[in-house]
Amino acid sequence: MTYCLKCQDWISQSVTWSTLFLPSQQTSLCDSCNSQLVRINGAICEKCGRQMPSRMICDDCKKWQTNDKYRDVLQFNRPLFPYTPFMQEIITQWKYRGDYQLKEIFTPYIKKEIRNFYPTKSFTIVPIPLTDERHQERAFNQATAIAEVIATHYENSIITALSRKSSHSEKQSKKSRQQRIKTKNPFFLTKSLETDVLLVDDIYTTGMTIHHAAKLLKEAGSPNIYSFTLAR
């Protein structure tokens, strides 16, 4: 018997000749929840991957490109999902309530799309770190969980090249856009990487976190930095 990882309802599976004699694809969401899991499709911002009316660079990314401090530190970000209320519920349940198994909702989508996003790239995978305090609260780092799925498709290992300074300030999720933009760089390098890098995180909101990390890596010798996030 299989239960939906989001709502805990029983997932009924119809029996056909195919399901009798062929291995069925494991599903982790019921039909109702699955219908709310929207993908980003069609035209996107070329830099951050946000859904757009046509393929162009969004206003947020134009600001990054006109900022002398952060211009061109990031090649591009690619997300899977828009940050809908339903996606917010899943990520909140995953991150803040310690429901690690919810990773299985995203795993098939990551495996299906990651090579499409970066078809010819070879890079070192670097998850965005948590502070020690946040890691202790949550029991796991969601960015590392995502990176572990991605790593199965690339030869290079996951590298912990970044650490996060301890802070008792308000959580990023509670800050306004302007507060996020003004945040000081919270990261420091534990090692330099003279390779292309794929940064991994759960959500791209203003892009501040990703740009902070990319700037450090770029200055330390990484030629090109890309990023992947579940949501935008």
C-alpha cells in the first residue's frame, strides 16, 4: 500500500496488463497533489530561469548585470518549479519539519531534466551550506540532498567548498526583498576550486544567496559558475 508523501492519502493504482507484467513507476504523490505540482515550461528568463511571456532577461537579472560587483559572476540558474503556494507547502514541510523523505517527490524530475539543463557541462557540485545552528535545527541540509541526486549523473563528486558564518539574525525566508539584497555575504571558502561549479539550493528568490556564493568562487579561480534550484 502506497501513501502520498504530501497529504498521506492512499494512492490507488489501477491494475492493467502492463502493471501486472512490467515494473510500475513508483509514484510519491496522489493524483490531487500531483495535479498541483506545476512545472516551469515554455519561455524563461535566460539568466534565472523564471517563467516569462517570451525568452528574454527579466528585470531582476538586468539589475544583476548592471551591478559592477556581481556582473557575470553567475552564468545562469535553472529551476524546475515556480514557487506556487503548493510548492511552498512542500518545501516548508521538507525543510522546517524534517520530513526528509519528501526528496522523493523531486528526484524523478531532477533526474529527467538535469542533463537537459547542462547537457555538455562538467563541473564540481557545491551545495549552498547552512549555518551550524540551522543544520542542527533541521537535521539535514536540503541543498545537499538535492546535490546527491544530481551527482548520480555527473562524474565529479559533491564538494563542500563553502561554509556559512554563524548568525542569529532573522531567517532569509522572513526577510523582505530589500532586506535580502542588503544582506552581507554570509559565506567563506574552505577551499578554492579551479573548475566550473554547479551551485545547488532549494529556492531562487532574489538571487542574493546564489550571487554571494558565486562571487566568492569566481574570485577564488572558478572559471564558470552555474546554479540549479528546485523553485524560482
